[in-house]
Amino acid sequence: MTYVKDRNEAKQLVEEAKRLINRAIIYLKTHGKLNQEIIQAKKELTPGKIYELLPKTNSKMCREQRCFAFAAKLLNGEKNIARLPTAKLKRI
């Protein structure tokens, strides 16, 4: 359970929850329901697994200092694979 410090923070949390729910509804309407195999694969995906598919050259083509940092940000949705054309991430 998460405790909130005041009414304003509670309102912010509710608004964020609404945004997430609306994004999920829009996704379902445009893409359809994900199959369980894809959901399970995403649950098991880690920065380490992504890192194993990267070239590990620390070339900074992705604008990160290290390939592992890029892998973590890719998993979090902060980066896009288009930034790194040499990666073998088509399998993910």
C-alpha cells in the first residue's frame, strides 16, 4: 500500500491512473488484445537480455555512455531502437 502525504498528491495519483487507463483503452482499440505469449515475454524481458543483443561497443551512437544504460532506457521506453541501426533487437 502507498501512503500519500496530502490531498493534492492523491489527486495527482488519481489523474495519473486515469491517463494510464485511457492509454490502455486506446491501445486496445487500435491494436487489439495482446496474446498471453507476448505478455509473458515482456514480463521476462530485462535490461540484461536486451544488452546481450546489443553490439556492446559503447559507441555512443545511441547517445548513452554505455550499452547497458541504453538497454535499460530502451526497456523503460525512454529510448527507441531506431537510434541504433546495428542492434539485433528484431527478436524482442
